[in-house]
Amino acid sequence: MSPGFFHSSFVLIDGIASEAHCDTANSDLPNVVIPISCFSGGELRVAHPSGADVMMHDGVKHSAVSLPVCRGPVIFTASSCLHEVLPFEGRRLVLVGYTLRACESLAADTSARLSSLGFRPPSPSVVTGALPIAPRALALTEEQRDLLPRPNSVSAVASGHHLRTGISPDLPQLPISDFVSDCNSGRFFLDVCSGAGAPVSAAMQALGKDCFQPVDIIHCQDFDLLEDEFFAQLLALCSSGVVGAAIASPPCGEFSLLKLRPGGPPPCRTPEEPLGCISNDWHQSMVAQNSALLHDRCRELLSSVAALGGCIVFEQPPSSMTFLTETMQQWISSTLSFGAQVAACHHGMDVSKRWLFLSNRPDILDLASECHHGSRAHKAVWGVRAADGSFLSRMTAAYPKSLAAALAALLGRYTSSQGRLLPCAEWRSVLPMDPVWPQLSRRVEDGAGVNSTACWITPQADDHLAGLRKKWTQRLVDSRLCLRICSTLRAGTDCPPISAEELQPFLDDLCCFCEVPESEIENFLSIPPGQPFRLNVLEKLLALTKDPESDLCQHLRKGVRIGVDHELQPSPHWPLRTADPVVSDLVICEGSWKSASDHPDQVRELLAQEIAEGWIVERPSVQYLHDNFPAVAIGKLGLVLAEGRQPWITISLDVRKAHRMVMVEYCDQALLAFTFEGRVFTSSTLNFGARASAFWWARVGGALLRLSHAAIWLSHLLWGYVDDFLGGFRGDVAPISASIWILLLLALGVPLSWPKCVWSSECIWIGWSINLESWICELPSAKISKILDQIAELLSAGDKVRFKTLESLIGRLLWVTGLWTVLRPLLSPLYAALQRLPASSVGVSPELWAAIKRNIAEDCVLTRSVGHPSFHKGACITRAANTFVSCKQDLDQVPFRKRRLWVEVKDPGHPLRVLGDVGRSSLIAWRAIFQGTPFLKALRSPLPLKVIAEADAFADADVSGLGGYAMWPSGRTVWFSIRKDSQEWAALTSWFPPPLQTHISALELLAQLLLLWCVFATLPSNRGLCRACLRSDNSGAEACASKGLSSVLSMSEIVKKFLAFQAWSGVQAEIEHVPGYRNELADALSRLTPNDIAPLPLGDRVHPPLQWLLEQRLFLEPASASWPPPFKTWMSRP
């Protein structure tokens, strides 16, 4: 069972639950405990700093690890680590192998005698050099698992999961009926930079695991990760969800410290310049660039696998200079939480060598080992050449069979077992021919209102336009026009893909379908002046589809109102507003914005174009507006300089000048007036930036989108964002469905911007790079560069930064966190900085002080100007003399003793903001994330879990409790109950100072985190992304989990952990509200005391790793090993 462990003695322990103690007679070599009988409970709890559990001894609390001996062998250091046996059921018979300290002086004949009896006594040097290890369970092969005792009951523990430092417990496997498998037919293993022998792939195949062909340029020149085409293919594979486990071991030669030794070619990088030496020539620069790119691409591939719930492993020598780069350090911090060094001598190699394996799963810690043989006990290979001149270190690069087998046992848990070996190029064959899409629990926002959804994989409404679609489809097929539309859009075009003559038969079909009399056809297809739409057609189709928005066309014919002194009726597809809007006063501004005044020639050209289009009208003067219009408002003219666009994905359509397509009623046209170079203009149509423009185009765009759904009807995806539409269609029906969509918009007279309309496999849509072939979304490099430029500007500005830049950056980051919600908490310090105004100290005379006090509100904000430039309306007084003030009463208590009083004032209109240390740290964290994290997001919907999961918390001043349960359809249940007082919380974290009831919302959210861990712990390893619906009766916890932000410290910290655990585990959580009276079971679990009778079976109770969930830090084993500098920094953090 454990042939590699030294032991001089063994003992059979039968039915003894020992109390906490140390075995001082033992050496520091580890004990191995092997179960002989079947029992439940009886965990071996071992004190260790990395533990998530707690044990008491002589009134002192110790962090501890609970090892489930009943499920397999465990190891720990009994000589120096307190350990105890927890209560158990059944006969607990275990075998313990250990080494006595007296073996330091063991006679040679005695040692030989023990060896002949099957013992494995260590040498005296091994005993004296032994160091304590972290307690952990052993990784077993399938053959070793077969040796474990098997219970006879049907509740036998499956071999899929094992305890990993208390984070991933070994729980009984869910019945098949409880867990719907992934849409893909299996989860495969991918070996990147596998080496010539591909030992891990070979070991995986020996276990009967599903594998892709090993990837290494040694096997095939086409397998070159530096080639963009091959890398794109591999990235699509890793982003598809079919990879359950992946390992990457990129070449380390150009990152090796051996390059710094004399006698060889000059190094291309050094520890001081890990990205490349500034003195590099062209060849060295290319070597440095290509080696760095290879590591970058390995990281990107592994990140894609991890984002879809897969297990990833990255291997390099501990001394590799790749760990000195900022991008690698950031990637490790954000993605790889566990690291293990492996000594070559533990796998039969008599060389001084170590491997460092980093992973996102704690299983990797089982591989950790350390050489205790002394510094000169093994052959040195670094810098030593073989007879043929090659370096010996290259000869030892391949993993030995035992290490490859251990890696395969670890990675095999995350893959399927059908024994398949598939070429990487054939990965799409694993996808089902007709995938089963999960039934979504709610609509997918498409921009067309609450009665519409983007996801039409199955029809979402009655087929009102079936007759029209049938006619158009037949005509498209007969004329093969659909293929021409497809090829025209794919090639790019500046004009419509079909002519007006070719469109006419389709308009005839439309008139026939709408039963329009021949005498009225011309009027039916006419376009009213002032706007581009065939409003009669739009009105008729909305009526036929029973859309309540059909009255919209009446407003479009007459011209829409702006909403000044006139109430606008919202669309019936919009949610009702719960608060009255804030109505601003009408103002007349002078001049233009800087963007317009800095580009006068461009503005004059654009104004001429808009006059020619009839969108604006030049008026004689401002007085003319007052004389001829009932209300006048003049705004500032601005010029929007759009960033360059890139090709778009699938089928994307852009409405040309969308807001200008809506005519404004004459009486309101002066409300959209502006001036430029002394000239006065009014708007005949809506313009960009006006509130009414967004209101009316949302109604028009929503109506167009809903009609598009009705016309296409068959399986499709469709979104609209302002004037940008995006459609996703199945490849076999795309020419027909997309052509019907385009024909509908042409029939309605929608002016499309044809140069921006593209038919392609990928695109950039509203800022995101979207690929529906691999179903991934990526943040484009141009967006990342823009964000990094703004961060650099703010960091270089010192403590006071420009408000506009900070506000713009927050807007961009908020947009990014729409997909990467795990980063949302990092916005809190920046929002705080946005409100932090610089203060000015001003000397105030008695007269000015009296005027300030007369004109100040209760909150110390001036209600009017007092004749001093620093004390205008809206300015806030924060300090007078040496006294901080927050209300008017505080001001009255400030004495005026001298001729002048120093007053601190803050101006809300100040162009600068105070960043502060916390804000600066946040910007540095954002910079590191954008520099080192691949921003790839899977678009596939996670599989919904059929689980009832509820949690609750209670707290009074000094005691709190957390409890919850997860119940599956089969009746399988896991539950937890944790009770802690304020002192116990203080020992764990500083987030919950007493009284504890003030943190009830944070405790409720923490209970949801523990509940999510319970769901995660019961799931099989070889799965994809999942989504669990959790229930809570606390509105504060529910809201914070949804927003990802909170200004309360405890809530802010817990929501960080809650979101981070979702990203790490691959289980997304959606918290829904449950009334308190219906959450009785979870409430009872949260209040459970040791003397109470549990409402659920004790055998179903689990113990979430509370300390690890609160820390979620990097774990490294062996802790006593020699670690690179950045790892030492991480290990020193609390």
C-alpha cells in the first residue's frame, strides 16, 4: 500500500479513540495510517498551521487538518504534531507504520534483520535529517484502491474524490439521476509540451483515460505553439469544455539560471532582467521573445481549461526565471492556488533535481516530497556535460514512471474513462451532433424589453409570421439569392447585398401576406417624410405579432416629443419605474465642448452633411428661437471621435445614425438647439446624447428586434445594444435565417451601415471579441491597452488625480466586471477615491465667517455664494481651526479668537480627486491583472444543478452560528453547522469585531459561501461549469452577492471570497430570496449546539474548511523546501 515509506515498527490499533498527544519516542519521519476495516468517522485530526479545522489542547486552540482515515492511507509527523482520533461508528481497525527515534543508533545486523522481515528501516542519516511534513492523504493508483476494505452497504464511498488539505473532501458520489452530465461526450486530458516520451499521457492511457494526442513539436513540426494558426486551434479546443485536465511543461532552457554560468553563449535574460536583457542583439531578442511567448501561450491554454472547471498543472524547475516575471506571478496569484515541489530521489533517480508543479486544485499537494539525503548525496547534473557534449540536465528532464503515474492518478479524476486517444484537430467530433441545451430558468436579456429573450434555441412565441417566412424561404432557395447575400456580406460591401429590383418580389410577398388591397399597396409601402421607415409596414407587422408597441408608429409619423412639459408614456415592454425622475432646469449654454472647438474643419463638414440630410436646420439667431418656439434649450456641441473598429462576428448589423432616424415634433425642435462659431442650429431629428434619444430609440430598436425574432423564429440567438444588432445562427440554416433577417430590415426601410455589417466566424461587438465557434468571449488587446494607459496616467499623477480620468477608468472597469464579476470588489477603493475631494485651507475674516454661517445648510454645504471664490454654492466646510465639523451646530461652537480663522473647504466641482494608499493599491492590483491574466470567458451556459440549497445565520452580541444544507433529488443530503463566539472569530479574522449581530448580513453571506462549498464538495470532478441556486432570507446578503460591491468592510471581504470561490470551483451561484418562515431547517442548523439533537443524520454532516475559505491563499509544500523569492513572499503573508 505504501512501499516507499521508511518504517522500523508497526502497530494495529483496534477501537481506540485517543486524545490529543504527540508520540515523542518517534522520529520526525512520517507515520502512515492505513485502514484495515470499514468504519465511518474516526478522522485523525492533526494540528498544523495549514489546517482549516480547529483542535483544543490544554485550553489552547490549534489549526488542524482532519484526515479521513476510513477512506484511505494518510501520513503525518506524529513526533511533533498533536493528533487525536475523532468519534467513529463500527470497528475502527487501522495499521500504523512508523520509525522510532532510537533508529539513529540502530545496529547494522538489527537493520538487516528488520529488512529481511519486510520492514524498511532508514539509515541513521535519514533519521537525523528528517523534517516534519504537512499531514495529508496519499494518492493511490486504481490497483491500490482495490486493496482498501470495501463496505457491503450501498452507501459505499466512491473512489472519485479524496481529501485535499480539507478543501476537497471525499464524499459519496452523487447518483446519476442527480447530476446531468455535460453536453460533451466526455472530458479529455491534454498534454502540452509533453516531451519526447509523453510519460504523463502514457500513464493516463494506461489507466484507460480519454486523452488527446500529446502536443509537442518533437512529435510533429505542425505542433508549434508559436504558429498562430495552430495555437488558435488549440485555444478553441481548450475553450470548448471538452478538456477536463491539462498539464503544460514548456521548455525552461532559456529561463534557466545555468545560462548565467561562464563558458556558454551569453544569456538572453537575467534575474534582474527576466523579460530580456537590454543589451541583447537581434538574435538574443528573438530568443527571449519566443521563449516568453511560449510560456504566455501555455498560460493562456491552461487558463481557458480552468475557466471551464478543469484541473490544470504547470511545471517548471523551482529556479526558473519565469517565476520572476510579473505576468507569471500575477497568474499564479489569481489562478494557481497550490504548489508542490517533488524531489527526484523519491522517484528512484539518484540525481540532485526537483520539479515544481503548480495547480488550481489541492490534489497536487499529494505529490510533494523533499530530499533528506544531504546536499552531496546525489549526482550533480546542473552544468555537467555528458560524453556527447550535451548537458546531463536535459537527460533528466523526462518524468520517471512513478511520477508520471502519480500525476495520472491525480489528473485522471477530472477526465472520463473510455480509453480514447483523439488527435487534437478532431476535437469537434467529441461535441454532440445535436446538443441538448439547458433549460434556462429565466430570459436572456436581448435589449428588446422584459417580454423578449435573446435565446431562441427553441421557439419562445407563437409563429405569427409563418406564412411570410415560408414564401421568402422558397424564393431565396429558388433564386439562390441567400447564397449571394451570404457571400456578399462575408466579402464585405459598401451597399445593400440585393438591389431594389431584387427586393421588390419580397415586398410583394409581404403585401400578399398582410392582405393589402392592390389599390393600397403604394401607400402601404410608402415612407413618410422626415424619417426612413415604412411605418405602415412596421405598424401592420407589430399588430400581426400582437405586439402592444404598435402605437409607436403614430408618434414616429408626427414626430416625437422630448418630454419637456409633456409626459412620455413608456413602452409596455419596459419594467415600471419605482421613483420619479429628476427634472433639470432648461439652460442656454454658450460655446462648444473642447472636442468640437479643437476640430473646427471636421465639425463644419459634419454640419454641412447633417443639413443636407435634413437632420438639423440653421436658424438666424437665438432670439429667433425664443420668438418662434414655446421652449428653448441650447446645449454644447461635442465631437465624438470613435476608436477604430475591427471586423465583427457571425452576422452583425449596425443601424446608420440610429438616433437621427427619429423625427422630432416641430414644437420641441428648439429644445435640441446648439451653436457653433456664432451660428445657431435646431435639430429636426433626435441627436446623440439627449435623454429623449435613448428613450425613443430604445422603443424603436426593441420593436425591430422583437419583429426579427418573429420573422426568423427557428433556432437562433439575437441581441441588440442601442443601434448594434448581433445574430447567431446554426451553420446549416444560417444563409436562410440571416437572409430573412436582412430582408425584414430592408422591407421596413431600416438604414443599415453596410461597411460595418459582416458575416464571419468571429467579431468585436460592443467592445467584446466574440467567437461563437468556440463559444468564448475575450477582452480585445486594444481595450486592455487603453485601460493600462489610464492606470499608468493615474499612478504617475501622484496622490491627486484627474476626476475625468478616474471616472472614465471606473466606467471601463465596471464594463469589464460585467463578465468577470470576481473582480468587482476591486472597484470599491476606486469608487471611494471618486468621492474623496481635495481640501483647501482658506483664511477667513470675521465678516466672511458670519456670511458663511448665514448661508450654510445643516450638512455644512453652502446654499449660495458668499462673495469669495472658495466659498461658492455647493462648497462643503469640513474643518474650522483644528476642529472637524459635520453639521451647522459644530460651526457655531468654533470660537473666533484672532483676526483670521483657517477653514478647510472642499469643492464638489474640483477637477482632481485624492487617490489615497488604498486606491493606489487597487490600481496596482488592476494593472497586474491586466498584464498577467488572459481575459477569456466561456459563453456556454453552465449546467443548472437540481439541488435544494438553503443556509442561514444567527448572531447576538458574542455568539453566532452558521448552518445550511444541500439536498439532491435522490434524497442525498449534506449539511453543516458552525458555532463560534467573538473570541473564536477574532482568532480567525479581524472582519467581525463584537458585537456580532452588527455583522449579520456578512455572516449570512458567509453561510452562503459555506453552502456553495457543500454543493461543490458533492459534485464529481470530471464535470464542466455548473450553476447552483442558493436560498437566503437575508436581503442584504442577496443584494451584495448580486452587485459584488459593498462599503461595509465585513461584507466587502466576504463577497470577495464568495466570488473568488465561484471562479475557482467552477460552480456559479445565484442567490434567491426565501421567506424566513420557510427557512426553518437552515435556521435550526445555524442555532444547533453540541447538546442538541441534529435535525438531519449525523452521517451527512460535513465540515467546510472555514479558515481556507476566508484566506484562499497560496499553499506550498513542502514548506521547508527551498522556494524562489516570489514564493517566499507569498508564504510569509498571513
